[in-house]
Amino acid sequence: MVLEVKCLLVSLSPCPLLCQPILYKTIFSFLYLQFLSLNRNFAGTENTGVMENKSQIMREITPLSERDCFYIADRHKAAFDYPIHCHHEYELNFTEHAIGAHRIVGDSEEVVGDYDLVLIASSDLEHVWEQGECRRDDIREITIQFDQELLPESLLQKNQFSSIRRMLERAQCGLAFPLPVIMKVYAKLDNLAHHKTGFHAVLDFLGILYELSTGDNARQLSSSAFARIESHSESRRVDKVQKYIARHFAEEIRLEQMAEMVGMTPEAFSRFFHQRSGRTLSDYILDIRIGSAARMLVDSTTSIAEICYDCGFNTLSNFNRVFKRKKGCSPSEFRENYQKKKVFI
């Protein structure tokens, strides 16, 4: 298989070496050997620094250095063959001509179309693009990785960066952008790896993030419970209820109880919560329980029956039915599918 790649480490340094194309296979081989070496060196210790012992998901060592603003790889290939992984850096990943491929982000699995663009702003959220039913041999994939320090909190608190701040908060669960928004940034993405000056590349990248942050209908992918992200709402009442549910989802939670907590009637609170969160209270609780169950299925060998009751379900049959409706597969199939995607060294 022939793999054509252009990679660029972008910093504000004028060093011309940063703008030279490099062979992706060489980089991948080097990083993978580093991964094998480190994993052997740390075998048997509590924290490998490369492989998460708890779930055995590969933690990628990216080429991004402390002196670079971001790393970009523009690849043309015939197949997706990189395993499921996570990494410290944030990532913006674009695919073209990959219709039928499977995209997995946390506990979300979807079949992608001809164009796909996803932002992941979490250091622990597992993700992978798999071949699936994709039969194209001209797949293009642009991956941009950047450290969160590129946009420090002091900058994100400025009014001009408020939309980017909100986008990054949502992207902790993975964020998929609709086709009209992708088309707005396509030209800049297309040219980003070909910039001869790092400074203008950084400006264009910030422009891409801004355009994405002001677009409509971006969808969160993984459940917040699976991503281990605490939900936040601009409404203090909704925020109070969401925090309570995050701590007590394994217990019985009643509408009347939540309404009393925020000083509203059950009918008024039910309408209010739906308007502010986009979901009914019962659906929100189910999503938290199913997301937590999915995380336990991936991270532990606890029996499905124990997970069922630990996540607030009263019967195993109801848990199986709701899980399949939400995830498209049974709990046992979900666990088995994730096990197949893991890397064991």
C-alpha cells in the first residue's frame, strides 16, 4: 500500500526545516518502536505513561514538541489501519472520500459520509477511524494536533474567544460538524499543510477554529458519563440538577424530587429542563446511566448484571433493552467490540 503524506510542525520559528515534507511511514515506525520499548520498560509498574493499564488503550506519543503551535499531517491512503487510541493533545481530524468508514469516539460509533470533521478536546477520550464498509482507495485524512496551552484559559476568557471556549468545552466529548460548516473551512484546511511561514499557518488555524465555533448544529458524540466530563449549564437550576444526577444516578431519582430541589412545580420544571437541555429529565438520566455502564464495560471485568444494578437499573432485561436502543448493540456485544479494538503488547 502506498501512503502519500505531508507533515508539518508549525511554530513561530523561521526554521526552514519545519516546512519540509517527511515520510509518514518512517515517523509511524519510529513512534511505534518507541511505544513498544517504553511499554516493555514500564511493564509491571502502576503507571506506564504510554499504555493505560486500566483499559489497555494505546496512548499515542504525538510528534508535537513544546516549541510548536500545532502538528499537521495531510495523508492520502487506501485504508484506515491505526488502532484505537487517545493522547494528551487536542485533535481536529478531517476525512474525505471515506464514505462507509466507521468513526468511534468514546461510546459513539457512526458510519461517516464523504466528508467528516471531528474535534476532540480531551486527553483521555478514546477514538479511531476504521475501514468499515469504505471501499475507496483515495482516502484523504488531515489530522491537526495542538496542545491546550495554545489557547490558555486567560485568552479563552476574552470576549472575542468566547465561542471557541464554548466549542472546546463541548468538544471534550468529541464534536462532529455538519457538511455546511465543513465546507466553510475546507479551503483553509486544504492549504494549511502547504504554508511556507508558520506564523500565517497559525493565523489560518485560529480562523478555522473560529469559523467552526460560530457554525450551527455541531453534535456531541460521546456521552459525558463515558468521557468522564461533568455537564455544565448556563442555568443555575439545571446545573444544580445535573450535578446531583452525576453523583446519584445509581439511586432512584424522581421528577418531584428534582423539582423541589430547585423550587418549581414538577410540570414547570419538566418543561424548563427540556427547554434548557434539549432532553426530558428521564432521557437525561438514562443517558448518564447508559454512558456510565458503557465506561464500566470497557474499563472493568465486572459482570453485566452487576453493572446493570450499579448504574441504577432495576432489572437486567430493562437494562439490556435500553442499552441496545441507545447504542445499537447489547452490553455484551459492546464490550466484545471494544476488546477487539484494543492493543495488547
